[in-house]
Amino acid sequence: MAQSGDWSAQTADTIESVVENIRTKTAVPLTTVARGLVYGLVAAVMGLAALVLVTILLVRILDAYIPGGVWIVDVGLGGLFTLGGAFLWSKRSVRPKD
């Protein structure tokens, strides 16, 4: 009768090993991808918020130190953003037409 106990323990260990192996190959990579997506999305939102806040801060600081109206600062920063956008636009990759 001792062999039947060993056999059932071996079967249970084998099943546990197979389930653990399947979980390691499926659930662990999916969890890693999901975490990467969530953290990437949070970082993107926080980066966008930081960009907006830094732009507001820059407008207020420049408005305090540059004589004239706030429109001068708006034109200057608008020009910088336009130049930056034009530079990024020139670096885009063009898709070939099918």
C-alpha cells in the first residue's frame, strides 16, 4: 500500500509542475506586458502634464521679465514650438504608397 501513496504524491507533483510551467509561460509574460503598458501610460500622462505646467511657468516668468505685453512672449514661444514641430515633421518617415 505504500506504493499507492507514492504514486498519488508523484501524480500530484507532476500536475503541480505542469500547471506551474504553463502559468510561467503564459501568465507571467502577460502580467509583465500589462504592467509595462500601465506604467507607460501613467508616465505619458504625467509627462504631458509636466510639459503643460512648465510651459505655463515659462510664460509667466518671461512675461515678468520681458517688457511689453504677454503677446510678445506668446509669439516667441509659439515660434519656438512651431520650429520644434517643423523639425519633428521633417524627421518623420514617409510610408510608400501601395
